[in-house]
Amino acid sequence: MVQIFTLRERLAALPSTVRRRAETSTHRASVIADARAVAPEIPRDADAGHLERAARRLLRRAAQDEFAREGVARVPLPPEDTGRADLRRADVPGEASFHAFVEDVLSAVDIAPSPLERDDAVELRDARGSSDAYGLSPEVASDLASYLLCRAYALGDGDGELEEHLAAQAELIREEVRTALVRQVRVPLELKVARDRHARMGHGEFDEGFASPTGGPGDEHATAEERADFGRRARSAFAFAQSEAGRAAFGALRTGAERAYERYNAPRTPPRS
């Protein structure tokens, strides 16, 4: 107990600016960890812009998945061997059915203050009803994007209200979703990819070309690349543990743990294996 009181006295003696910096750093790390739990590709030293771009990517991808899921069947498309020039002359974006499909997707984009905590967001992303073999549904992607954008606001400089921030981001997202869907029917390669995905899914084939929404190596929708990457990381970690440097690192950790036990008068030291 004496050591705890001493620690408190030392902390109280720290300059207030140092404490504020530590609190700010801890807050940023916590917010980024919240975001990375949903979008692991976000860097650990991310700023608000990284989170905003991740939210927009999430919904662009969901729109592309929705086109492969339903749009290919709903929108009259030119023959598969149609070239770029003929595809532009076909003017698929001008079709009423395409407009209706785009509006259906945009109606699922509802960016609003998110009540989700980290564990809620992860559970929503991984829920069975949130995604299928194509990917996340637009509704779930919208909820997760709202979560990320609220975390981005928490990382920002605090200018403006949260609702204003979300409204501005929602406009950007809707425009990017609309642009992504138009590209799907104007760029031959993108249209071919969507058609191929739809055809494979229709025949019950697994879509190896796209990452799973959860990304876990044990997930039934995880791609071969994800599983291979997990295997590489596991082998690398095992090799390091068996190396001289790895044994030295783990030895140092064990020594530190033993000293901590001794310092706080633990009844015994950890048993050696």
C-alpha cells in the first residue's frame, strides 16, 4: 500500500500539461482501437481522415456487392462481349431500371449519430444476418460507417457539431456510391467482374476474388489468401519464439514478471516450466 500511495504522490506532482498530453494520447489510442476493431486496415497512427475514408470505402464496397447481388439481374445489360465504346453508347446509367436500383441502394445509406460501442459494432459486423457470400448488406455497412464517422469526429479538432459533420460526410458518401455504381456499368472490366461474381454465386461457387466481411481465418467465408496470410504469420511467430532473439525476449519478460512478484511480496514466484 505504501508503494501505491507513493505512486499517487508522484502522479500528483507531474505538471498538468504532461498529464493532459497523456490523457489526450490515451484518448486517441482508444478511439483508433475502436475503429480498428471494425476496420483493421486503419493504421494505428490514424487521424480523422483515415477513419472517414474507411467509412466511405465500406459503403462503396457494399454498393458494388449489392450490384453483383441484385443489380446484374435487375438492370438490362448489353451482351457480355460489348466493348467500351458500345457500352457507353448503350447508356445503361440512363435506364429507368438503373436509376431505380441506385435509389434503392442510396435509400439504405442512413448516416446518423451511432449508439454503438466497440463490441456492439463488432457483433453487428460479424452477425449472420449482416452479410452473405457477396459481402455486407448496405444497411449494415451504413451503420458501421456511422460508427466510424462518429469516431472520426472524436479524433478531430472539435470544430462544428457532430450532426453537421455527419451530414457533410453523408453527402460525400452518396455521391461516391452513385459514382461507383455508374462505373460498374460503364467500365467493361468492372461490369465483367460483377457479372462473373453473380454467375458464380448463382451456381453456388465460392467467391475467392473478394475478401470476407469478417476477415477471420476460421470464418467460413474467409478467402484462401486470408487463411494463407494467417498461416504465414503463425509460422513467423513460432519461428521467432524458437530463435535466440525470441528466447531472449521471452526470458526478459519472465524475469520482469518474477521481479514484479517479488516486489509486491507475492507468496511465491511463478513456477518455472
